[in-house]
Amino acid sequence: MLGKDYERQDCSLARALEAIGERWTLLIVRDAFYGVRRFTDFQAHLDIPKAVLSDRLRGLVEDGILKRRPDPKHAGRHIYELTAAGRDLWPVLYALLVWGGRHRNQNSRDFKHADCGTLLDENGRCTKCDLTPGPEDIVSEPRRGRRKIRDDPVAIALRTPHRLLEPVET
Ligand SMILES: [Zn+2]
């Protein structure tokens, strides 16, 4: 079996990829930034097999990117939230979104500075305020004119402007 470690690569990129380089992992992290916190919501939004989702969530918790705590609303279930190290992945995620938009196809969502409503530039900066807001100060909304191709509860909740890291209500 192909392992997920790059033992003989003495580079911090290899260490980062050991944590986030597996298939689905970054999409789970993206959804966590969108405020998805429950297993059933990740599953509904990602169409990911349950076993794979369980494995990836466990790995992200072990690697200190997500933290898990009991769900106050559902006994026996859990809530997953980004740790400080997980939140540090925002610039990486945003850079990949921009790259995908430039070289693959246009992203379906816009990202704006919450304080002033200005669209962030390709470096994630608000040029009006001359700063780079953290994810907690960014509002994401569907790009106008984009066809809605998903109708799961998370996708529906995200059709209205949504501040990153604020829990989605499904
Ligand atoms: Zn601004």
C-alpha cells in the first residue's frame, strides 16, 4: 500500500502534505471554513463515502487541524471545528481557489471583506482598507449568475452571504 508519509523528504512541504495531501482532506477543511461542523453535513455537501469521511476527520483531528467535541444538540455525535493551526490554512486554501479559477474554471463563490464589502483581490487583500482580513472577517457568497448545481442542505444554507467560520444552520 502507498503510505501517506514522505519519510525521506526533508522539507516542510512534505510535512504539510502528510497532513493535508490526501484526497478529500482539503475539501473537508474548506467546508470547515464555511462553517460545516457535523458529520452528516460534511457527508451531504461532499458526497463522500462515510468510511472515507470518518478516516479523514480522524486524521485531521490527529494532525491538530480539527478539534472534536461532543455535539450539545445530539447525544453521541460530535462537532468538528478548525484549530488555530487549521485556521492558518486559510491563505493556502485561498491561493488554491485563485489558482483553480485562473487555470481551471471560475470559482462559484466570491469572497469579500466583511467590514466594507470589497471583493478580495487574488492575494486575499482588501485594497480599500489596505489589509488582508483573516477568515473570521471574510464573507463568502455565491458568484452572481452562477447556476446552482447542488441542493443539499449545506449548499442551500450557503446560498445567502455567509461569514467564514460561522456555523451553517442546516
Ligand atoms: Zn475592506
